[in-house]
Amino acid sequence: MSQTPLLSIQGLAAAVDEKTILHGIDLTIPAGETHVLMGPNGAGKSTLGHVIMGDPAYTQTAGTIAFDGEDMTELSPDKRSRAGVFLSFQAPVEIPGVPLSSFLRATIADRPGLEMRGKEFRRRMKELCAELDMPPAYLNRELGVGFSGGEKKKVEMLQLLLLQPKLAILDETDSGLDVDALGVVSRGMELYRKSCDGTLLIITHNTRILEHLDVDRVHVMVNGRVVHEGDASLIDWIDEHGFERFEQEAAGDSSGAELSPADLSAVIER
Amino acid sequence: MDALKIRHANAMPAPTWGWLRMNDTQIEIPMSLAPGGSMEVDAEDRLFDHAMSFEGAVAELQARLDAARATANEGSAGDDRACVRAALAENAARNVAADGAAEMPGTAETAESGSANAPAADLELPALSRYQKRAALEEAALDVATAFETGIGADARAYLNFLARETMVLAAAKDTQERATVRVEAEAGEAAAVSIDVVAAPGSTFDLVIALDATAAMGAEDNATAALAGTTLRVFAGSHARVNVTVYALGTPTAMLLDDEGYVLDEGARVNVRHVVLGGELTVTGLAADVRGDTARLDIDTRYLASGSEQRDFNYVVRQRGRKTVSNMNANGVLAGTSKKVLRGTIDLVHGCKGSEGSEQETVLLASEGVDNKTVPTILCDEDDVAGNHGATIGHVRPEQLFYLESRGVSAEAAEALFIRAKLEDAALSAPDERIRASVLRLGEALIPGFTDDIDAPKEDAA
């Protein structure tokens, strides 16, 4: 583990329309690790991803978000992106009239080390399209317009590989995908890890997408709070038991004793 | 500055309140511009060996329409709708008054003839607006040549014909497939135009590309119209013919571009029009179509960009007269800087066009706060069993779109540049040939330094 974590969130609280959604989140991700954020629907997982990215729809009411040792609370989303944070959207937006290739060029403009012009850019695009089973003709299509769910996620992976961010937050990138598209997303994550030793925060319900990944840490969120953390074995435990136990604990249900490592021992031993 | 003024250009057929200042436009052409420029045609010689002129094709259609009307009217009184009777009566009264023969109200009927005769005391006769009267008279006359119109209007057509000196007729023979490219280029201080008639015989396919190019005037002094390039086009699409027209209007921020078009569609004809308007201090694009034949179809796809203080003025008038005809107008544009744009789109579902459908949609992205956009969709309808639809999406970048762009490192300022770049890149990628593409790149380079380097690959490179 490196001395300074890549992402360090301390006491983070965030609200939308004066309603607090995130309560005192603490989360640390060292560089090069793969973390998974799990939790039931409405737990605030996607909100956390958006708040890290600086989505103006949410107001950060407390705490700090430090990235690479720098507090980025005051940074706009484009500056966070240029600092090395990437958020893959659960539902990527459509922007009619903007060809994908034009958009991609804009994303790499003025990024030291990534600036490419003319032929170099097109060659790189061809390579990435081949790796993601994407016809290069997609590049001439309007961003997101008429794309299927799977195609949109491929375009997200394409950007991940193009931008090579220090931290990639993948917000349910696997949701609603068929087996083939799921394979492409998995390959995209693998390529990202290999190509730049990237750091991942994967927000998901689906443990299947994690099968081929070496997960370092799992965080469980319930009702806007991180209620549990553990190693990769926690994934199998959740796969078997779901989130009910965590939800009960968060609700202060006396019928269930506080979740201890002993509760997970069976899974851990396996 | 002395200027030739063309008033009431690009006029809506059924005007709305004058104070909205969008019924029409006024074109001011500096007298300093000298007729000149260059015109180039790339087409097979056989296209010029025309067996049929535009007028001849219209006359032939007219003969068929007259014969069909005579058959339909056999044993009947013809079109005796109250609005037609009213229009005819009013017209007759005016004619009589003009002759000095009508001294008293009620004598107008003496000038009437045939079934359209209407007694002045006929209380069923409705009061007609000027537009309704004109429409009723036109329907009663069933005269294709008289009803023919072009989008910008007769005065602009006369001016462009003057600049062009002569009209070029390109004709495709029956069941053949032809193509032609026409370029009009104007350099600084020049006004150039071309007048084209296209006659596509039954069953033929005709692809026409027109490039209005005033990008060579780059670097001319500001605040003066540096160059003018224009076209006036008449198209007759014969029975089941297919005509595809693409017009690229490319000019520097000091250029004026005029594109005046008129179409007649015979039975089952299919016409696709693509307008790409990217530059020019003032561009005026007008298209009027007489969708006369049954089951004919017209599709119009318009892409435009205006930046700086440029102005775009569009007028589309589609009169659907045949049964089961279809028309679609789709426009997509980006307005940046302090640019202005008016787009008038009129679908006229004329009496007798049963089973027809017309649709118009426009998407305008307002990339900055200072732009002035007017979108004026109009649907006129004098028939039942028809469908007319219109819709417009006008707006700034939505917050979720902006956040998406920002999350990928594209700031709000860079987003505006992106929308401009995207429009240019789209036009370059879909340019019909390398010369047009080169002009798009030249224009792009002037707006965005480095633009050419980014997309200098041939089209197949991205395919």
C-alpha cells in the first residue's frame, strides 16, 4: 500500500434539495487497488460517485475529498477529470449533433501526454475500437444517439481506455447488459488495469462482473452510510446472504447482533 | 452604403403578426459587388441534350391533370365549395369594377360563367382572408405553372437569373441514373450565381450537388459583404423519379449566400434535399415544393451553424396537393456568439390531398446566451384525413449533458467550441466530394485553428 492514498474521503456529507443523502462517509482507496462499493437500491452508491466527480446537482455539506494528496472539494468537474478522476455513467447521456469522434477529441485536448492530432488520434481510435469489438464507424455517429444500452457502455469503456485516468469510478457499468456486452465491459476494465495500473472503484449489484477481477476491498453502503468494509470474500458472502443483515444493522434491529468478522468466517474460510 | 433591396424575401405564405418580424426578410445586396465569380459543372454531356424543358414537363403534367379533372367533373358541377364560389365571386366583382361596368353591388354575377357563378346575395358565401382567397383561386384554377413558386421568391429569382445570365437545363432520360455537381465560387468583391433546371424523367434517378462557395473571400475587410454566391433551382421530378439534391453553403463571415429552390413532384416521385449551411454573414435559403402527384414524397434535412454575428434565414413551403403524399422537414442547428436565425417551415395540406402526412421538426442548440433564434412552424390544413405534425427542441445544453461533458474534462467554454467543431466535422465527414470537403476544412480552420489537422484523413479512413 502506498503512503498517500489516491482517494481519501473524510466525513463526507452531501444533500440534494436540502435533503441529506450521504452521511459522514469515510473511504480510502490506495493507488493501484480495485475497490467495490455495494449496497441495496437507494443506498447512495451512485450519489457518492457523482459527488466525488463534483456533480453540481448535489451539495457537499461536510467533509473533504482529497485526491492524490490535494483537496478537490472546490474543483469543478472538468478540473477533477483533468486531475485524473473518471466517472462512468450508469445512463450515459445523448448529445445530438455531436459526433463521437469530435467529443473524444475534446476530451483529450490540452491533457499533457494525451494530446493527439490527426493520424495519431485516428490510429489510436482504431486500436481501441478493435479491442472493444466496436466498428470504427461508430465514431461518426452522434454521441449516444440511437445507441443501444450495450453500445453506450462500450463507448464509456472506450473513453476509460483513451483517458487512462488515475481513478475510474464505474457506476453500474454492467447493469442491463447481455452476456456479450458484459464480456466487453470486463475486458475494458482488465485492459485499463493492465495499461496504466489504474485504480478502480466499482459500484455494482452484480457480483458476476467481479469474477475476473482481483478485488482488494469491498465497502457496503446502506442509507447513505458506509456500514461495513472487508476483503474480497465479502462479495461471496453478499452473493449468498444479500444486504438484509446490513440493512437490519443500519436500522438498529436488535434481533440481529452487530455484524462481526465471525459472522463472515464461513465464507472467508471457503 | 448603396444596396439593392429585395423586400419580402423568404416570405411565409400565411403571415402572422408583423410586429414579430418573422414573416419575411429583406436582403440588401451591396451595389459594390460586381457580377463575376466562376461556375463549374461536372456532368455527362448527355444531360445537356435535354428532350424536355422544365416548362415542357410542367405542361405535360398540366395536360394530364386537366384530362383527369374533365373526367372527374363529367356530369357534376365541379368544385362548388362555398370558399371557391366566394373567391370567384369576389374576383369577378373586382374585375367588373375595374372595367367600370359594375355600378351597383350584385351585378358581379354577370361576369361569372359556368358552375362557379355565385349570386352576390348568397349568404352562404364566407368572408375570405387574402390568403384564403388566393388559395381558393389557385385550387379552382388547377394551374401548375401559375402556382409554381420558389422559396425566397420571384424578386430574388430574377436577381439570381440576372447574375447567372442563362439557365442550365439538366435532364435525365426515362429510367436512367444520373448525377451532376455544380460549383459557384465567388471571390472578394464578386457576385456569382447559377440558374439550374433539373428535369428527371419518369423512373429516373438524379443526384445533384450544388456548392455555393465564398470561402475564398477569407480575410476580406470586416463590416462589408465581401462576396455573394447564389443559386436558383427548379426541379421537376417526374413520375416515380428519384431526385437527391445536396446544397453546401459555405462562406466567410463577410459573405452572402442565396439558395432559392422550387420543386414540382409528379406521381410517386421521391425527392430528398439536404441543406448544409455553415458560414456567411447572411445566408438565405428558400425552398418551395408543389407535391402535386399522388403518393409523392419530399424529405428535407437541414444542418446549419451560425457563429459570431452571422444570420441564417430559412423558408420552407411544402404544398401537398396529391393524395397520400408525405413530407418531412428535419432541421438541426447550432447557434453561437450573437448569431441570429429564423426558420419558417410551412406545411400546406391543400384541399384534395386526402391521406397525406406532413411533419416538421427542428432541434436548435443555443451554445451561448447572446443568440437570437426564431423557429416558426406552420401547418395549414384544408382537408380531412390528413396528419400534420410539428415539434421543436430549442435550448441550451441541459445540466446533465454539461455535467457529462465536464466529467470528461470538457469545460462549459470548451463545450461551446465543441458544438461548433462538431457541426463542421459532421459536414466535412459527409461532404459529397473532396473539393467541398476542402472548403469545409478551410472554413473550419478559420473558426478553429488546427481543425484541418484533426480531420485531414480521407473519408474511408474513418469508415
